[in-house]
Amino acid sequence: MPTDLLAYYFPQYHADPRNDVLVHRGWTEWEVLREAQPHFPGHHWPRTPIWGATDEADPAAGRRKVAAARNAGLDGFILDWYWYDDAPYLNRFLDDALLPCLDGGDFRFALMWANHPWHDLYPSTVPDTTSGPATWFHAPTSTYAFERATQHVIDHYLTHPAYWRIDGRPYFSIYDLPDLLQAQGGVAATRGLLDSFRIRAADAGIDIHLNLVSTRFVDNRTDVLTTLGADSTTHYTWWHHDDHGFDRFPAAPYAHVAAKAAKAWPHYLGQEAVPYLPNVTVGWDPSPRTERWDHDRDRGYPYTGITADRSPEIFGTALREAIEVAERAGAPAVLINAWNEWTEDSYLEPDDRFGTAYLDTLAQITAERRTRSASGT
């Protein structure tokens, strides 16, 4: 099966020293999930994780997650990775739970540097984004922050034997391209910064596969990706697509959004200037991260358009279509959002509404792929 399947992993379900100060001691995003409220009929909140509100930094939690993901057919996790104020943030799932259980196995991990500003969204008390929620950490997009963060990645992760590679090259993704371009003053300076990263990695014997995440907020995206020398691009969620389908309020039908995505994949695979990795989004509803959700239009994150009627069946159809178009185009992977974005309603982990249906659907698709591979079809 030439096309890998990986899911994004969001690591704010363990205590972090900075969250101890910003919120309260021992705080995790499980508290936001518990307080989530429905805002209209058919809006299914709150949710309860079947595995409980576990400490993801516990190695036992890491082993259970990896076992469940592997059994369902995932090849690995792409960790949302953070760096603020000259140090990692939310890193204990990766360092304390995930890496210790990957020795000698076939499950992989990679990093997507979520280099965006960190706002108070737990929950946001701002009813719209005209002023915006409070900023807790500014985007780490200065030259100094970029060099320090990427050197940490070079020194600690990219040579790990379980690190996911494309054609032998460790995959490293950068999420917030617009902020990076703005902070560096344009494309030319940003290209120089990325080149310096490649050179430092090469000095350590590493040939990086650099993925730059696409959004509709990047002007002249095709030219920008080419000029920056990206090795591939993708979208983190369907909400980032150019024509995303979140155009009905209070909620767009999940099937409608999925159909828009399926229509977009061949375009992105054929028209992007660099190889494209299709994304399949489990769901999209960041309303748990808001204190009041009463808008009738997209006001910007977290007050966006949403879906409320997602299902494992429609997700399965979308994933099958994404795999088919990816394999036909020779794309190296399909990326799933997400393993555990609970407060954006985009997660594969079992809950009290769907049970294990999403993992079961993924396992069924994996079995189908193995059957086709064995038969040569």
C-alpha cells in the first residue's frame, strides 16, 4: 500500500507548567470538553471519552493510543508541536508517552510545527473577532525563534528511528505560513530562513522533506510554495480549503462539506506546484472553545461555520475517495484531522456518542486495502 495514513495529534490533554500559571494548576483541555454546551437542536455537546479524561503524558496512555491506532490501520501520528518563549510547550505526550513506546515498532511519528500565536480559547470570552481573544504567546516567527526551534527539532527528533519519512527523508511540516511570511518581510527572506534550516539539518546528515501547510489565506499560493522550495503541501482541515462548504448556519451538513473536499482533491493534486497530501477531516466545530456561540456567519476562528451531523459512514466514504485519488496521483500519504481534536469535534478516539465506530471504519478500510493489495487490484 504505497499511500500512508497518518492522523494529526493535539497534545493539550496533559498538565503543562505554563498552563498551570495561565489557567490553574493541573489544567488540561478536558475541562473545556466537559463544559461544552449545545447551542441549537441537533448540536451534540458535551462528549465523554470512553477511555476517560486520561493523562496523555502517562506512558500507559501512549501505549493504548498507539495500539488502537495501529490496529485500526494508521501508520503514525503527526504531532502538533509548539515552541514559545525559547522552549517547547505541550511536549510531554511526545517526550514522555509516545517516544518510549515506539522503540522497535512499525508505528511512526512526525511533527507539524504549529507556529501560530497562542490565544486564550479555553474558552474565548470574545463574542466575535473584531478585537480578538487575548494573546498568551506571540507567534514564534522571528529569525531567532525559528532557528532555535528548528535546531531543537534537528537535535532531538529528526534522526529518531521511528520518525516518518517520505522517500527516506524525514517529514517536517510548518503550519502558519502567512505569519511566517509576514514576520520575515516576504517570500525572499522566508526562503533564506528555510534554506538555512535545510543546511543545518544537512550538517547533521538529514535531508528534510519540508511540508508547508496551505490555507486560503496565502495569496498567490502556487508561486509562493514554488519559490519557498516546499517539497509538499497539504491542508490541516477542510475549513482551510479555498471552497470549503462551511457556508450554511448554524451548521453545514457534513456530507455537503465532504463533497466539496472530494471535488477539491483532484484540483489540488493536479494544480498545486508541489506534491499535495489530501486531508480528510473527521468533523469541524470549535464552539466548545467559545463562551457564547450565537453568530450567523463566519467571524473567524473559533467563531466559524461548523458541521454538527458528522457520521462514521460519511467519513468512511470520504476517506476511501481520498485514498483512491491519492494512490492514483502517487501521493505519499493521506492525512486525517484528527486523532484527538476533541474541542474542534474532529477526533477518532472512542466517545459516548459513536463508541469505536470511527476506529472500526478505519480498520475496515485498512482491511479492504490489504485485500486489494493481495489481489493485485
